[in-house]
Amino acid sequence: MKYYSFKLSETNSVNINIIRIIAIQIIAITHGLENIGAIHYANSIGVFCLNFLMLISGVLVSHSVFKSMNDKTYNFKKFFIKRFSRIYPVVLTVYSLIALVDWINGYNLFDHMIEFLVNLFLLNDSALPYKFYGYNRHLWIFPLFWWQYLLLGWLLLGFRTVKKKYVYFLALGFFAFMIGLMLLGMYFKRKANYLIIWFVGVIFTYLLNKFNQFIRNKTVKEEDLNRKKSSKKIISYKIRIISVILAIFCFFLAILRSELNENHTPYELVYNLFLAGSILFLFIFVQYGNFKYPQKFIKIVNFLSSYSLTMFLFHMCLYNLVLDYRDHINLFIYMHIIANLLSFSIASFTERKTPEIYSFFLKEFDLEQNSKKIKKPYRVIS
């Protein structure tokens, strides 16, 4: 990619954070309701939310990498440090708390030390004979996020990091092997579908940049300023109309697929691809629109999304400790509020400190030279 010129609109940045907040809160709520026996396991609402998280993760991570690649000094080392700074402070803190809480709940850490270490290195629920740690069933999918990040990073940045081709392909083979290791564990089909959905988000971002460049080149040819503005408005209007029609069409196909397929499950790939298409076309509609959220609302959304990863990883151990099938829904509501408060407290020195942690590691590894200064008030955490 020669140059990445696509800029995520502020409205779409907020929309992505809204999806992140709603999806993770719903996943946590469904887990709590499962624990008290109010709903069955692997319900369709929770599955939809995980699909949407995969989709926006693919969009955000690829957007971040493509944008950073405009800096010629950006390579896999910096990418890895950025991913590590985002993920591992939360993982180390929350997994330690999970081990402690599960120990209180009767799951002895010393009896399951290898299982804990496998989880800590994000290798659980793979072809290795180790599942998620303790009673935290939601952790089965998390290693896939980590290894698909690294695979994409090496694909795009490997040649910037190493000079010899055989080293690049050896490392690429390693990351591909790790993805295979993840897929060949539990829930092979589900993981394969999620991987595809994630790369749909990546491909969408790449194509959107190409489309944006095409639109810009088309309007740049206009010499008259008023004519250029008018041409841009007409193109934006056409894009919004077409994107809405396609979003509705994809959603209709998803509904039709679920109704006509006798063996339909919420994990079905074609069905989820249609749903992903509807979300992405709505994304395009907003990108080329003029709607803007009030600043107060944006601040609230940014705050609520700033501890989303921590909430995703932490909530289950608290529910497992307190909730069981005999409990009333009122207790679950209290526990859900407490889970949010504790997650925010943990995120205040981990997830919410990602830019500072990233800067610290860049300095420690002497990689800060020629790197752009990281802005603290970020809108979207990728």
C-alpha cells in the first residue's frame, strides 16, 4: 500500500465505540443470566455480539496498521509493542484476579498451574490439551484475537522488519501455524467463522481506502471550487442511497437465510456474513453523511468504552463466585453493576493507560525516534 488516506469520521468512531459498549455489556449480561438459569447457554444474542466485536476489531486494527504504515519507520516491532501494551497489562492483571477468585471458588491454582500458564500465553482451547482456566468459559475465543492480530501485523509489516525473504516466510509460517493450532482445538467451525468475519473487516477497510482515493481523484479534477463542492455532495448523496439499499438487502438476506435453513444456528457463516454486510454498508452511509453527535455524548461513550476489554475478561469470574441457579435476578443486577465498577478500577491503571504504556516500551527499546507522539485523548482504542 503506497499511501493510506482514509480517515475514520468522528461519528463512525463514536458508533464503533457504541457497538463495543453494547456488545460487551450484552455478552456480560447473557453470561450472568446463564449462571442464574434464566437463559440457555450459547444464546443467539450473545453470539451476534461476539460477531460484531470480531467485525469491528478487524476494521479497527487494520485501519490502525494501514494508517501507521504511512510512517516509513513503522514496523512489526512497533506493532507488536502496541498490541502488547493494549492486551497484556489487562491480561496479566485480570488473569491473576481470575486465579485468585477461582481459588476461593475451589479451583486450586497449584493443581492447575500449567493450565494457567497456557491461558496466560493465550494458547488455551487450541490443539493443546488445555481449556480455558477454571470456570471462565468466555476465554475460549480470546487467544484467536491475539494470534490473528500478529498474523496480520507480520503479513503487512514483516518485510519492513527483516531483510531476508526466508526469515519473513519462516515467521509467516509460524504465525499461520499458530492460527491453525487455535482452530484445531475446541469449536473449530465457530473459530473458523469468526476468523473469516475478522478478515472481512480487514478487507473492507482496505477496499474503503481504495474507494476513498477514487472519489478524491475524481473530485480533484474539477477546477472550479463551487463545482468541486457540488460534485462531492452529489457523490456523497449517491453513496448514502446505495449503501442504505445494500444494508437493507443484506439484512433481508440474513433473515431469509435463517428462515429457510432448517439447520440454522447463530454461528452459521453465510448468515453472519450477511449481517456483517449490513453493518458495513451502514458504516459507509454514516461515513459519507453529515450527522454529528453532541460532545457531551461523545465523552460519555468514550468513557464507557475505555474499560471494555477489562470488562470482557473480568466479569465471568465475579459471576461464577457469587451467582448460581438459585439466585434471583436482582442479585445479578447488583453484581453486573459491581463488575462494571471493578472493571473500570482495573482499567484505570491498565487499559486506560495504553498510550502511556506504549510510549514507555518504545523508550525502553529505543524505538521512539521518528515515531509520532501519541495523543492521550484517543477516540477509538484499536
